[in-house]
Amino acid sequence: MSEPTAAAPHHDYEKVLRDSAVEVASFDTGDKSVVQKFRNFLHSSPSAVSLIVLVTSLIIFGILLGGKFFNAFSLTLILQQVAITGIVGAAQTLVIMTAGIDLSVGAIMVLSSVVMGQMVFRYGVPVEIAIPCGFAVGALCGFINGFLIARMKLPPFIVTLGMWQIVLASNFLYSANETIRSQEIGATAPLLQFLGNNFRLGGAVFTYGVVAMVLLVALLWYVLNQTAWGRHLYAVGDDPDAAELSGVNVKRMLVSVYVLAGVICALAGWASIGRNGSVSPTVGQFANIESITAVVIGGISLFGGRGSILGMVFGALIVGVFSFGLRMLGTDVQWTYLLIGVLIILAVAVDQWIRKAAS
């Protein structure tokens, strides 16, 4: 009887290697589960989650309320309610995309509107000049924020928190805590209320403030997706050091973002005069929180470098739909805050889950 040779074990070893190679080859084919594919889709389409939530909420309230909710007047009323939040949210979107945050947007909005009103009624400046003065104030506040953050390397949270307090106090000091009433504005400077004027398209009622929000979002979508400035903004938010090495002037970029955010806040200030009819230093003080809410629910990453301006609009509309729908159902307003709070936490959790698709 012959003794076993070493060929058999060697043959088994080669078989193991071949099997391992087959397993590696099958692993490298890129086959992914449905969940992984869905996560990758959401990563490549940041506004998809907020759009899904918006459509779902519209369907739910449409079923619960029927024709009272699903009509042109009700749906355009929601647009009117979220117009100012959408404009301020656009400013907040630009800042958060750079991995920053701006807590002063609401205060800048109010100060800009106060300057417009006071220039006309206290100093007799023509309204055609007073409105650009309000925009200049917004740009100046944004420049200060951007300079301190980009040049002095101060944290955005601390800088804008301080600016929020400074601008908030300036609102009351400059206006002497006085409100310019709607009747005075309508009689003397109706152009201040222009963005609050409305027009009809069938059963739908739109304000020029809604038109301003839509045009602003369309313009920013184009700039962010089709221009070098937009690509640089995403690059700075994703990795400022890598952006610097690739030739992007990060400091100048950050300053320009905060200046533009200040100008957009001034536009929101003008729209708020039209929406409320009056000029008051106490209106819109929580616009900063509302804008952050719209941005977060809209799927824009708080870590910067990822998101879509359309997502912010969807986020603002989600809040508007919930507020309007629950009010029509006769529920306590606290349920609105509770559900929006849940949505915020869920949005951040989903963002973290989606970010893993890129790692």
C-alpha cells in the first residue's frame, strides 16, 4: 500500500485560494442591497427626503381635510406664510453650506426694515433711496460677520450670536421702540409695502413676496449649480484646506457668503413690511430659528458641503403645511411645535445615516 503524498493537501490549498478569489471577485462587482442603493440615491439627491416628506404630508392632510385643504387658495396661502422664512432660509442655506451658522439673520432682517422705515418717516428720505439704504445695512452686518469669521478666525456660532445681540439692541435704540403704522406707510410710502401686494391667477392668490422668494431660489439654484462661485462654496464647506490648496480664496469666499446673506436678509426685511403692513422692531425676532428649522428639515447638512437650496424650500413648506393643516384640524398649536421638533431630530439623524454612504 502506497503512503499518501503531499499533493492532496496542496490541491486543497489551491482550491481554497480559487474559492477566495471567486468570493473577492463577487464582492468587487459592486452589488449593493436595496437599502444601500437608496442611501446612495439620497446622498446624491439631498432634497429627496424633504420632498418625500412634503408630498406625504400634503396627501395626509388632503385625506383628513379634503376640499378645504386641497384648493388653490389654501395652498397659495401656505406659500404666503412661508415666503419670509424661505427668503431668510436662503441666506441661512448659503452660510450652513460653508459649515457655518448665522444666528443673526432674523435681527439683520428686522434692522434692515427699521432702517427703511425710519429713513422715510424720520429723515424724509425718498423711499426709492431708503430701500437701498436698508440693503446696505444688511450687507454691512454680513460683512462684519464674514470678516470676523474669515479673517479673525472666530467661530461662526459665537460671532453671529454676538451680532444677534448687538443688532437686536440697535433695532430698539435706533427706532426708539416705535412702530410705524400701516396707515402711515400706505399714505406716504406705499413702495415699502409693495411685496405684500397680491394678484390672482384663477383661484390662487399670490403676493409679490412669494414671487421674490421663487425668483431668489431659482437664481441661487443656478449660481450654486452652474457657476464657479457655487462650486467654490461647496468646496469650502466640504474641506476648506483642500479648497485652499486647489486655488480657492477661502477667506474671500466666506466674506462674500456672509455679505450676500446680509443682503438677502434685507430683502426679507422689505418683504416683512409688506407682509405685516407696518415697520416694527419686534417683528420676526425668531426668524433665525425658523430659517435653521427649514434648512435642517430640508436635508442640508450642518457639516457643510452638501445640500440643495430646493431642499430648504421644501423644508419651509413642510413647516407651513403642518402649521396650516393642524390649525384647520383645530388642534392645539403645541402639537405643531412638537411635530416640528420631531422632524428636526429625524432630519439630523437621516443626514448622519446618509453621510455614511460617502464614507
